[in-house]
Amino acid sequence: MDRLVEAQGWATEISVRTLLARWSSLVGSVNAAHSQPESYADSVLTVRAESTVWATSLRSIAPQLLARLNDQLGQGTVTGIKVLGPEGPSWKKGRLSVRDGRGPRDTYG
């Protein structure tokens, strides 16, 4: 199994996923209750927070989190942390929705 992981280049991905499974130990239980890692691609970790306040809180500790991740995974494994706030509602609903345009705002004058 170890040879397969090395041959496919999955070692870093598995190490990152294993470490992110312990998210609360990385960011603290309070921050972990209001955020979760969403993806890891091109050495950038994307984190989703449940509100803009929690996103701001995570952005403030991002440099320390980045250092901790690289200490445990090896320097350069994670080059950046992208913290996203909550997703807004989608105005694109149904098969008759307008794909291009301003959406509901174009009728307000």
C-alpha cells in the first residue's frame, strides 16, 4: 500500500487530510465549531466559516495556522490559506432563470 501511495503521489494529500481531520486541535474548539476546512488544492487550504465574523477571526490566525501546518507537514506543503465567509443565496432558480444579467436588481430602476 505504501508503494502505491508513493507511486501515485498521494502522500502529501493523505498527510494533509489526516491533519485536517484534527481541525479542532489546530484552530481551537471555538473556531472549529464555526468553521471547517473545505478543500486543499495547489497547496492552498480553503476554509469555510459560518459568518463573516468567524471568517475575520480565522483570517487573523491564518499566519499561525499556516506555520503550524507547515511544521507538521513540511515547509511549502501549504502556501496559503483562503478563508471564505458564508455563501449567499442564489438568485438562479429554475430552468427559466436568466443566465446573464443583473438578476433581480435590474427591475429596481
